[in-house]
Amino acid sequence: MRILAIESSCDESAAAVYETGRGLLAHEVFSQIDLHQVFGGVVPELASRDHVQRLLPIVERVLARAGSGDSASKIDGIAYTAGPGLIGALLTGAALARSLAHAWGVPAIGVHHLEGHLLAPLLEPDPPPYPHVALLVSGGHTMLIECAGIGRYTLLGETRDDAAGEAFDKSAKLLGLPYP
């Protein structure tokens, strides 16, 4: 099974093609750091507009590198980030994924951003066995999670105010360090 994945939850536009039995065939990430640096942080409207301009060309390049030139016949499904994230950025990725899926007659599947982080280690050659405990640090989230299996998670604890990433950002700002 060959899957096209699209990520647009915040300030990075990304796409990848993954195939069962072969692994990651191609991927590309574009970071918007330079766009947001002057503001000292991510501006949601600018992030969304940048995704509109960049996502389709990124997808086209990734498909070409993966050897999926005639994508309609070589992609079995499309996964896209469904949340959490910036609403405009998420809608941009979802619209592209659903449009391509409709045109190609394949399913489009929304993936929970945080579950994507929990599942990423399974792509490694020697993935961690279940059960295991994961520390998830992403954007405004810092969580300790027991992973019993795919889709079987127990939240053991999480921050109640600032997430670890936010604490780093605020400390850097106080120290006069540049974004990011």
C-alpha cells in the first residue's frame, strides 16, 4: 500500500510518500521560520497563506521523486493532519488532500497530529515494543502517555499551564535570543 501524507498543522508545509514493505520513498519539508521570524512567532494567517502557495508544488515534487508520476494509479490513500493545529493551516492541507483523493478515487484519512507523533517510532527499523511509555512534546502539548497498542493510549500526566516548548520560547525571548 502506497500512502501520500500531507502535513500543514502550523508553520511547516510537508508531504511524504510511504509504501508498505519499502518504507519512506520520498519526503519534503518547507519551514516558514524566515516568514515568521520578524514577528517573533507564528502568525496564523501568514502560515495559512504560505501553505496555500507551497503545498501542491511540494506534493508534486514528492510524488515525482517517489516514482508516482501517474499518481492516480499509484497512490492507494492520502493521510493528512486533521488537528490539533492552526485552523486555517489545517483546512488548507485537508482541502488539498480531500480534493486529490476525490480526483483519484482513493480514501482521504485525517490523522490526529499528536497520535502521528506517537506512531512515528513504528516507522523505524527496530520500533519499540508495546506496551511502552512516550513523552510527547509538540507545540502547546507536553504529555506522558502509556501506549498499549495502536489507538490504545492512556494519559498519565500533562502540563497544566505552559508546555515545555512554550517555556523554551518564553525563556529564549527573555534572554534576547532570536526566533525560533
